[in-house]
Amino acid sequence: IRYYPSAIYNFASLFRNKELFLVLPQILTSKFPDGVKIYDYGCSAGYEPVSIALGLHNAMTEKEIHKYTPIIARDNNSSIIKMAKKYKLEFEDEELARLKDFNNIDKNIFFVTSVKNENTTKIYECKDILKNEIVFEEGDLFDDLENGKLPKEPCVVLLRNAWQYMKPRGKIELSQKLYDNLQPGSIVIIGEHDLNSCTKRFLFNSGFKTLKCNYDFKKYDKSKTCKQDELLANCQSKQRVSDYCYER
């Protein structure tokens, strides 16, 4: 993507910003009950589209899931896309522990252990149930917007934790291109680390509005035992998801 600094720190993990993946299915079914195309840009090795797909399985029936798949996962790095097409991900035990917050996810249904690297890291290969729901492609969001490669109907576009690496000029241009080229009703989703880089302000200035979050966070952070703590976690999660999601 244009206007990046010369050095970018590549980092990805399973369920990064967990609260988003817990409620994304609710957002999809409430805003797009008949289905919608999901595009995940800067998909890296595939952690994020896999997180999206697992979140769908956690909350939806197989029939419902088909309305929102395949997820189109794009990255402008051809080497990364080549890697992603192997559908193999390296997980630490801490990442796998996040699955406990998703009631209906059994890792044995979705993954097979490929190689044991170290004591806390293993490589997992996605089973066909996930492979069939994610399509990896080389693609650049700037170019795709300019060349009409996104649908002429509302869609969901994720570009998360990448804006933080962009120069202000790039953020301003991309925000405006998203607003000008996406159809009304489309949703743009950014990441936690993008919030400190004025991304929210640039999206607002381009015409986007915050997606109001009125979704159920009962599954979020099941370790909470005190009702007051549960309420606080619920409110904080709603605020975070509202900070991540913007409607055209």
C-alpha cells in the first residue's frame, strides 16, 4: 500500500482484538441479513481471515455462514500470499487459549497439528472446512478502489493495524477513496493500534460515521466473576468495537 514508511513491522496473531471477532457475526447478521462480501486487506499469513471464519462458526449455522463466505483475503506482498495459500499458521499456547472464550470452537475440528517447533509454539494446518471459506489473493486496497475491484453493492472491508504505518497523506487519501468508492451501507473496520494514529479522525472527515455497538458481549472475558467487573468489561468492549467499525 502506498505511503508506507520504508520499514514495516509485520505482526499477526489469532483473534487480535478478541472482542471484535466475538460480535462481528452479530454485526453481519443485523446489518446484512441476506449476506455480504467480506474483504480482508493486509491479511499477512492468514491469521485474521481465519479469526473471522472461526468467529462465524462460533455464532452461526452452516447455512448462515455460506452467506458471508468465502472471505477474500488480500495482501500486496506476493511472498506472503504464497505462504498464506499453504493454510498453515504458527500458534503459541497463549493464542490457542483464546479459543476458550468462544463457546463453539473446537480446534480439532478446524486444525491439524503439522509440526511442533518449540515448547510453546506449534504449526497448525487448516482443515478443508476453513480452506473452503478463505480465498487468498494478491491485491492492494488503493489499486482495487481505483480500478473498481470491489463490488457495486455494500461490502465489509477490513484493513486493521496497518494505518498506523501510513503517512498522513496516505491515510487522508485512502479514507476519501474508501468513502468515494464504497457503496452506502458498507462497513470499514480498523484495528486497535490504528486508533492512536488519527485514523478515526481521517475517516470521520471523509464522511464515515461510527457504527453504534448494541451487541451482546456476554461471552467476552468469561473469567470475570464479579457482576460489576462483567459490566465494566462489557462497556469497554462495546466502546472498542465502536472505535473499530465505521459505516459508509
